[in-house]
Amino acid sequence: MSIEEKVSLTVSIAKSYRDRLRTMAAQQNLHDPDKLTSASTIAREIICEHLDKLEFLEENFKAAQYAVTTSNEAKEELPLKETAENLEKGERNELCLTTTN
């Protein structure tokens, strides 16, 4: 995700999930009191990370289909935006920026 204007999105979730997000935010605030973290910040990070992983899986699936359906002479490597190692470490080439205001 490139640096883009953020837009609001209203999502309804079960109370138990909301409580878990609040707990996660409180834990991060205790860990780093100088950085304000909210439940919505945690939710945004989770959603963005999940969508990035889905995109990565879809690109790998397309690359695998391409490799299978293309003859050996015509194969070319398709560039991937992310590596599995980077995604597992929580690193992304395109940041999902969060606000702390």
C-alpha cells in the first residue's frame, strides 16, 4: 500500500474481538507509552497485513500457473512485491501507515 489518503471504514465485529483489540492496544501502550496505540490502529494493521498476505498468495498462485502453462523456453520470472520471509517478519515494501493523532 503506497502513501495514500486514509478513508474511514466502519466495521461491526463481535464484542469479544473488540475487547481483544483493546487489550492488545493497552499492552502496546504499556510497552511504549510515548506512542499512542488504539484498538482501531491495531485493527487497521491486522487488516492491511492480511490483505498484503492475500495479495502475495494470489501473485504466487498466478506465477505458479504461469510456470506450469508456459513452455520451458518461454518461461520468465514474474517479479513479486514481497517475499515470504519479509511478510513473516512483518516487513512490507509498501507501508500501511497508521496515525497516532
